[in-house]
Amino acid sequence: MKAREASRTAATTQSRAAARAGAEVAGRMAAARAGRTGSASAKGAPSAQDGCAAEGQTAAQAERAATLDESGAKGIAAKECGRSGMQGCAERGDESERLETDAGFAAALRAEALKGRRGAPRKIALLMPLPFCLMGALAGGIGGGGAVGAFSTYGWNWWYALPLPIAIALIATSVANLDARQKLRPVLGLPVPPARTWWAKTAYALALVFAANLVVLAASVLVRALGGAAPSTLAGLATAAVLTAANAWAVPASLALATRFGSLAGIALPALVQLGLGIGLWTSPWWFLFPPTTALVAASPLVGVAPSGVPLAPGDALGTFGWETAAGLFVALALFAALATAGARWYARREAQ
């Protein structure tokens, strides 16, 4: 702004100077005409004419100089305005890029966490494990004299064999219903692609599943610290991680079913598949090909009990973390990745419609 004002001031000053110069030239020409006599000599007349012509040329040059100076000043001012405009456009572009960067996956994840801050997903993750933590604490015999299997059976095994699949379906369905009940209108208000919102929902639900397993781990650590029979802290942490990985496939499945067909489909179908295949196929030699079965068998060497809840005998094959367990976890994670990726593509097309 200061540069433009200076340019305009300079142009105005030069125009006024040119006008004054033109007025002086005109005055001199009038004085010369008035002072001439009719008997001017032939030699003097050309001299006067030459002087007038020279003065006229001087005035024209002054006017052209003023015009050029004014045009130059306007050009400089226009250039300054153009530069300012370009800088403004660049600043606006940088600002939009920053906004787009901020409104990324982390922003979508924060939005999901805020929407479910006081909703059902967090309450399910916190409250559903508590009865089994209490049974495990009582069976663990705080201070000595625990039951057979102790916390491994009544805390860990009873938790991941029966209620955990239902808890996963409830958590994922509740996360999906945060937007599905409003026909996904809150998702449209986010400055992020719909697929990124899907990944945020999946990550949030999976984090809550892991948090539910950590509740059981906290109870197990507390029972062991008070003298009861419970797995070690490292074994309990590994159990929580294995259970989350082996059951991860159910999260995108429940999200998609609840969004498309409603809460009943999102809860019933994944839970029935998990319970039916897990209980029915864990004795099969090909159990590692079925993620619901992997969720039961992979935890056995860590907590020391079979999927049925019976403590493992020394030398039992289920007490070894072998290649079948590794293969089962790989299949479970691959299924999770496939379902989550397919769900993201479907979610993006659904939003586009």
C-alpha cells in the first residue's frame, strides 16, 4: 500500500510540473506575439518563428515526458499490485495446504473419539470385561489357595472364548452407528475423503478392542501382585496383543454390516461366525486357516489353558507357540487387511452417491 501511494504521488507531481511548464511556454509565445511589430524584418521573423518552434517542441517533450512518467508510475503500481496479489494467492494456497494437512487421518481419528467420548463403545470396552476380572480374581485366590486354572481359566479364557467376540461386534456396531443413524451426514462435514473416515473408524474400534483386553490384563497383574495365581505381566500383554490381532477381522466386518444392513446384522453375523467356527474347529489340524479358531488357540501357550478352559498338561502341543500359531496370526491379519481395504473402497463409493 505504501508503494502504491508513493507511485501515485510521484505521478501527480510530475503532471503538475508539466502543466506549469506548458503554461510558461504559452505565456512566452503570447508575449512574443504582442511585442512583435508589423515592420519586423525578414531576418528577425524567422528567428521568432524558430524560437516559437523550439519552445513548442520543448512543451511537447515536457508533455510526453510527463505522460511517460505517469504511465511508468501506473505500470509500477500495477506491478506492485500484481506482486501483492500473487503473494496473497500464495499465502492462501499455503493456508489451504496446511488445513488439508491438519484435516488428515489424525483429525478424523480425533473426531471419532470425540463422537464416542460418552457413547456406548467406551462403556462396552470398559464394563464388559469386569465380571470376568472379578471371577478371575476370586479363582486366583488372592493370598494363596486358588482354584484349578485360576485367573487363566476364569479370567482370560472365559473372557476371550465367549464375551470377547460379542464385545467386538457391539463396539464396532456402536462406532458405525455414530454416523449411520444420521445417514452419514456427519461424515460429509469432515474435510477428509470418506475412505479416510472409514480407516479412522476401524482404528478407533480396534483400539477399543485392545483397551478391553488391557482391562483384563490390569486385573491379572493386580491379582498376581497380591499373591494370586495369574500369568506374568509379559505373558498377559502378549495375550492382549494376540487376541486383538486374531479378532481384528471382525471389526471391518461389523462396521460394514451395521452401516449397510443395521445393528442386528452388525452384531449377530460376526459374533455367530466367531463363536461357531472357533468352538467347532479348534480341534482340527487345519485350525490356523480360520481366524476365529486362531483367536482361541493362539492364546493357549501364553495363559497355559486349552480353548476349553482346561489347564494344559506338560508336553501338550497347544502349549507351544509353533509355526501354526504364526501362520494363523498371518492369515487373520491378512483377512483384516483385505476386509478393511474393501470396506474403505465401498465406503468411498457409498459417499460419492
